[in-house]
Amino acid sequence: MIKTSVNLAGVELKNPVMTASGTFGSGMEYSEFVDLNRLGAVVTKGVANVPWPGNPTPRVTETTGGMLNAIGLQNPGIDVFCRRDLPFLKKFDTKIIVNVCGKTAEDYCEVVERLGDEPVDLLEINVSCPNVKEGGIAFGQNPKALEQITREVKKYAKQPVIMKLSPNVTDITEMARAAEAGGADVLSLINTLTGMKIDIHRRTFALANKTGGMSGPAVKPIAVRMVYQVANAVKLPIIGMGGIATAEDALEFIMAGATAVSVGTANFYNPYATVEIADGIEKFMKEQKTEDISELIGAVK
Amino acid sequence: MSKKVKKSLKIVSQEKIAEDIYSMWLQADEIADNAKAGQFLSLYTRDGSKLLPRPISICEIDRENRRIRLVYRVTGKGTGTEGFSRLHSGVALEVLGPLGNGFPLEEAKGKRVFLMGGGIGIPPMLETAKELDAEKTAVLGYRDELFLDDEFKNYAKVYVSTENGSAGTKGNVLDAVRENGLDADVIFACGPAPMLRAIKAYALEKGIPCWISMEERMACGIGACLACVCQSSEIDEHSQVHNKRVCKDGPVFLSTEVEL
């Protein structure tokens, strides 16, 4: 019997495969393609204390082997989210991780506190979105600010807290240590890399927001490198992501030191990606005669 | 489970029907069974460096042979659509669909209907013309070269406009309506935003209902990523803000529901 389950701060996931925030909504749309019961966890799109309208369009554009997005964290707000999205997710045998966004520390804490009594397994704090002017990345690019927001959130959180790190920093290990010092239970990385594309025919930016977050297979080597660095810098479990499209990609992150992995952009071009990756990891373990996935976590030194 | 699926479809035929405009029939099987006029398919390129699906409206559905026809524009050199145009019959293409809501045909049944298409917004009006049981007038707007206009004649009275006046009325579809003294009780339209804006204003002035098919840059195509939103007049129930998803809530909207 192969053991694929992993443990994130006391929460047992049946397998290490989850969804990357913002690429999977709250799972409703993708539940028409994949059985959510097969996933280790569903990570929801970022939710704030009130509805956010997001950025003007165009919000996405394609790049070679990747894409840029500047959705701007459009979300229906915590009230509707708790009334509509959580009861939907509760119907499935998968862990629920809610991504929390805000403009101020108070905003984050309000949502975190509100989720305390909801059927939520873990909280992921989005301090790394490059597409909003306030909050988001402002907390994630300064180690002192990151440590402080982590500490604030932890005061209100009833569930374990994942801090989602930005790659748009000089040294991601410094940010990882700051989050750890602030009391984070888990780290997830990487959020998207800030990029830009120019439409030369229209002589303007491809995105209305001018810049966007880059994701997709093109960013994977950067993400694997950062996961490896962070795994060697802190003791916390890591959720690795950035361009994962196949089981082989996911296994790279796991061997680099990730306990779990998130599938993001791949959902857009293969709505079955998450379950295919979960199946692929199990197949790899069988072929390699690996009995417990923990043998693979951080297998490269 | 839903009626949407992603699968590999064989190309039955492919031909160029005008400059940069191609017509492709796909052996779509259950996707054809489930498809409706005004819906679209997401096509995936065979180039791993081009990840995102290309949303292309359904031009015709052959229910008997379970096939779907797509008429699309090649948008430039090295683009995904140029890649599609190079594929021959027998080759397989990854497709997700059918997607979106389609035109509400029942709203126009038995009435006098304008089917208005502009440029690459013309193709979805063909299946709409075919399926609609009504008094149909197709008003088709082109830059210069005509395509599909002959095929519309099988189902509707056809008027055309061209920007340079090389055929039909010189100007746009509304110029053709005025020049020919046309009238309708309902409008179904698809085309570029400025055309839809003008048609929305025309419908408001005439006091007739109008459904328009919108376009926006998409990623997932199924309503999850929130890339392809348009502005809604009222707070949308799903988004809780003034945004609707073109791929899922649309692409067809009642013109008064959306801001253009």
C-alpha cells in the first residue's frame, strides 16, 4: 500500500496535490471536469472582507510558455463566500484552504477572524499579489512588514496559517525567515513574477494594468530553485508551485523540498490537470517502489 | 458531470474562404450534440509555448453527422490561429466545449428579427439563422471582402454593408438598415464593441429587445479565472460587483444588462 498522504501543520491531506489560488475559483467550475474528492486540498481564490471589482480588462495575455494576469483579486467578499462557496466545498472529501486578501492588516484580520468558525482547514495569507495597489505585495516585499502581518494574523487565526511568498524580492529566504519568525505554520511559494508585455501594433500595454503576474511552465525553474532555497532556510513545511503541469513537474518540487504542490495555470489549458498529476505521482511511486511520499520530500540535498 | 468536455477532435475539412478567413469542420460528436447557436469552442494550439485556448464561435452545427463548423480569422503571423489554418483534414485538434450560453432563440420565435454580424462576428449568426423560426433579416457588415453572405441567403433576407462601399451599403450595418428602411422586433448581434454599442443604442431608441454576443481576452473559458469580465449594469449575483463573465454568463447578453 502506497502512502501519498502528507501533513501540513497537523492537517492530513490525502495526497500532496492542491490548486493554486485564483486559478480554480472555489472549485465549482472545475468540478464539472474533475472529482474534487481526488484532491489533497482546494485552495480558493482570494477573498476579502468586502467584494472587490478587480482590474479593468484586458486582464490576461499569453507569453511564450506562460501567461500574464492582472485580475486584481476580484472577489465576492467574505459574506457571500461563506454562504455560497464554503457549503459547496464542504460536500467534498478534500481539505479547504481559503486564500485571504486585504488592503490593510485590519482587513486581513477581519477575514481571518470571520473564518475561525467556518469549516476551513487552513488559511493562506496573500501578501504577494503583484496586481493590486494596496495590500498584497506591499506586505510581502519587506521582511519587517511580513513578520508583523504574520504575527497580527496569527493572533486572530483559529486555523494554521500559510504565508504565500512573492518571488519579486532580492532574497526569498529572508522573507521565509521573517514569516517563520512571525509565527507562520506553512509557507507557499511562488506567487507570480511581475512582468510586462507591449502590444507593438497598438503601441500600448497588453494588459490594462500595464504589469501582470507571470505564471506557467516558463517560470518553473525559478520556482523550483526558490523552493529548494527556502526548504534549506526554514523548518516550516512548504507548498511548492510555479508552472506545474505534470506529475514530473510536481515531483521536482517535492524533491526540492515541498511537502505539497499547487497546480495553477495548467488548469486553464488542461482542466483535468490536478487529478492527472495526483495519479501520475502515485504511478511514479509504484514504478520507483517508493512506499511513502515522505521519502521523496527534499530528496535532493 | 457537465456537458462540457475537452477532447481531441478530427478535422474533417479546412478551406480558406476569404483573405485571412478560414472555414473548418470538426468531427465533434457529443460536443455537436450538446452545442447551441451562439456558443463557442476553446481550441488549443499544438504549440507547447502557446498555452491558452483560443475561443472561437460556432458557425454551424451538423447534428446528423455530429460535426461543428468554425469560421475564424487568422490574426497574424506566428499566431495560434495561423497554426490552425495550416492543419489539414484528418489531423486532430484539442477542443473544449461547448462553452457559453448561446442566443435565446425562443425570445425571437415568430417575430421579425435582425441577425446582425460584423466582421468575424458574422459566423455565429449563421447557425442562429439556421435554427431560428422567425421572419429573419440578416444584416452583415464587412470591411471589404464578403464571406458567408451567400449561405445566409438559404435562411434569411440578406443585406450587406462594406466600409469602402465595394458591396451593399457603404458604411456599417445600421447604415444598411436605414438605407433599406428595415425594421425588426428583436435583434441578435455579434461583432466588435463599437458596432455593438451602436446597435444597443439603436435598440433602445426603437424600444426593442436586443441580445449581443461579446468578446474579451479569456484564460480558462469556464468561468473560474475571472479574466474575461464585462461591466454589468446591475450588481451581478455571482461576482457581487458590476462584473459578468463573458465565457460563462455570456457571451450573449441582453444589451441592457451590460455596459459597453
